[in-house]
Amino acid sequence: MHTPTDGLGASRFVAFSRDEWSHLRDQTPLLLTEADLFALRGLNDQVTLSVVEQIYLPLARLLNLYVAATQTLHKATDTFLNNPAAKVPYVIGVAGSVAVGKSTAARILQALLSQWPDHPHVDLVTTDGFLHPNAVLESRGLMHRKGFPESYDVRRLLEFLIEVKSGKAHVTAPVYSHLSYDIVPSRVQEVNRPDIMILEGLNVLQTASRQQGRALSVSDFFDFSIYIDADAKDIQDWYVDRFMTLRETVFTDRKSYFHRYAALTDAEAREMALRLWHDINYVNLTENIEPTRERAHLIIHKGTDHEVTSVRLRKL
């Protein structure tokens, strides 16, 4: 365990090797099976039970302690005000690049945290549902910027978070289809006063700017935030591998927005994947996503083989 300075004198983070972090699991039991993990894995994500045991179990234990402390604080405030309020969900943000494995991380956390008796109700919401519909993006000339901050209906996302954090029952979020690459007009996800809500997305750690005309940021509603980190070259390779797999699976469905890529040769598909990465996803990573990394409470760094190599925890 060590405390890097990051060039700014005393660091806000304490860094742990994988082995050091794994010891913080204490006696937390591993209840997930290999079959459970298979269902939680994203496409081409190589996360193993050993990663769950050594990385995510200690994190689940830490979050359980934080949730309990926050619940106690809320009770103290309610006692002081003599006005018991509605249950307020503990909100966790999960950020990171396309193809880095943040969706898998969020699902694993949801599964682990829901096993704790003090907070069995854990919801997972992705910010994909708050993208503007394709028709809106096309009218604004933003289809090539999908996933960039300006492609989201941030106002609606903030309204959703305000309702969730105020303890309102039956809050709804839009649903996104990766098959049609668009919002599903007739579907919503209901969030009904969970103990914990995980919000996963590319740009959830960004701050509001004066140009955006907003006083609030999405991250203002987080009790804890996690950034899944990796070197850009590794993420590029994972993105290309995923694209090649999708070309042989999901893209073969005629209903898929990307069906036109299914007929590409291997060389053509790889070239297309690299072009999409360099022109869109790498730009979004370097300009918008990665600069928010140090705002997270916890940074999980993955190596070339998808294995977690280190963890940095922000000091309170």
C-alpha cells in the first residue's frame, strides 16, 4: 500500500496492489458461482471468479460499511428534525470507456451488494436510456457524437436523480436497445425506493459547465463513484475484439442497426472497428471520460489481459 503524489504533493488517493486489496475482503463470503458470473459477464469480458473474490468482494465490504454509515447519518438527521423522511437510496456511479468492462463491473456489484441483508434491494440503471433518440441526434447532426456529453438528455437524467434521491416512489427511466441502437419508446425501467442504486455510464463523472447553463452535475447525486481504468491501447484492442464478435453474432440479426457490418470480411471489419475507435470512442475517452478519472472515489486499473492490477481509493 502506498500513497502516490500525482505531482500535486500529498495525494488524495491510497494505492493498493491487487494482493494488498484482496486482504481487505476479511471474512466476506463468496456466494457467486461460475454460472452466476457467466450470466453477468459482458461480451468478451474475461473477468474471473478470482477477480470477483480479490477485487469486488473487498469493494462490496467497503460499500456495505459506507451504506450502513450513511443510513445512520440519515437517521440522525431525521431525529434532529423530528421529521422522519422517505428512504433515500445510496447512489453509486460507475464510469469508464466503451469496452473497458464497466457494465460487467456494475452487474457484479449489484449481485454482490444485494446479498447483504441490510440492503437487499439494489437497482442498476444505465445512462444509455438518457441518450437523445436517434431522430433528435440526426436533426442536430450529432449521430457521429453518440456517447459524447452533448448526446444525452442531461436535464431528464438530473430530474430522474432528483426524484430518486428525494425518496420518491415509482420513478421511471427510459430504456435503450443496443440492437436497434435507439431508445425504446414504449418501455421504461421503474426504480421504486431501492436501498442502493447503481448508475453506470461513460460520462457520469463530468461536472456542469457555465456554457451548459446548469448548476447541478450528475455526480452531485453520488454517494460513491468508481472509475474502471485501462491503457487506451488495451481498450482499443478490446473494442476491436468485441466488434469482431458482434459481427458474427448480434450484427447478423436483420433488426440490428449494424446489420450492414455482418457481411464485411475480417480485414474490412477490423479496419472499420479501428476507424470507429479512433474517430469516435478514442476522442470521447481522451476529451471527456478519462479527464474525470481522478474525481472518482475508487479507481480500478485493468491490465492487458483484463486482470485488475491495482486499486486506488480516495481518502475521506
